[in-house]
Amino acid sequence: MENSKKKFDEEVAPAIQNAPLPDSDLLPRREAKSVRTTITISPGTLDSMQWLIDTHGIKPKEVLDAILGNEDLVKIILQATDEAKPVETNKTIRKSIVLSSPALRKLNELAKKHGKPRDSLISMAIKLMKVLVEKYNAERPEKHKQALDIVGKAWSHIEAVEKELVSLLGENDPIVIRWGFVDVLIMNLYSAIESELADGTPIDPDDFSQSC
């Protein structure tokens, strides 16, 4: 693991190490036709690719869709290809990966327009995503603590509204019953955030019953 990090650090350009987190979602959901292509990359890039897959389930297709869909990040990988030191040919690895058709098309356009090797752009995108994910992970706990406070305030307000509705309509009114479901959803979210902060339990965005 230490050797992998060393290889990664040696090959990362300053433009990537200093890249700020984008304002938009790091991994926006997109659906597009997939194509398979073979690339030539360094051991460090392969390590970064595998780290993204093993620790976060982020595949190269998702990496390229996210990076190429953000013009600020595209500028960073273009700058990084200028800063990065060439990798010796005898140390490169050929790897087959799956990309979306729009991503592959844009990569080819960027390579032609800027005179950059396509595979270098792919390598820089993978390394940039690793750095951004690490930064996101480092900042997330503090932001989720703030989110817990916000959700807690909302929960208190929802409970107060429920009491008003019960006083007005009675416990068996359909409006009160439906409002009770809202209360449970927010309560479960609050508990799920607490669990994540306490022991790292991931929050499932699709499981509204998750509370720990």
C-alpha cells in the first residue's frame, strides 16, 4: 500500500493536487452507450483506478463522464498533462476499459485540438478523481455534522406541526396519519446521519427505513 501511494504521488501533477472540489455533484448520474477501448497507462494510474473501484465503486466510465462533463476539470487535466513527467515506456501497462461513447468522442476531440495523447488525458482524469474523492471524504464529516443540525431543526418543526394537526383534527385523521410518515422519514434520516458520524455506517440514499 505504501509503495502504491509513493508511485501515485510521484506522478501527480501540481494542477491535480491543488484542484478544488467542484460546486456541482462530483459524480452526476448519466446514461450513455458504452464502448470498450484499450489504453496505455502507468502503474500509478492503475493503482488509482483500482483504488476508486475497490473503495468507492467508481469505474473509469463514471470518472471520465464526470471529469469531461465539467469544463473547469477539463482545464485541470489539460494543464496536468503539461506538468506531468513522461512515464518510461517499459513501465507502462496496457489496460482495457469501458467508457461512454460521448466521453470517448470528447477525449479524441481534446487530444486532436490540444495536441495531447488521449491516454494521458485519461490518466490525468483518473488521478484527478482520486484526489477529489479524497478531498471530498476529508471534508464530508464536518459538513454532515452541519447537516445533522439542519435536519434536527427540521425534525423539531415537523413534530411541532404534528401536534398542531392532532389538536385540530384528531389522531385518526388521514392528514395526521400521512404527516406521521413524514415524521418517521426525517427521524430515520437523522438517526442514519448520527450512525455515519459515530461509526462510519454509510447512508443509503434509497433506503428510507434506514436509521442506523
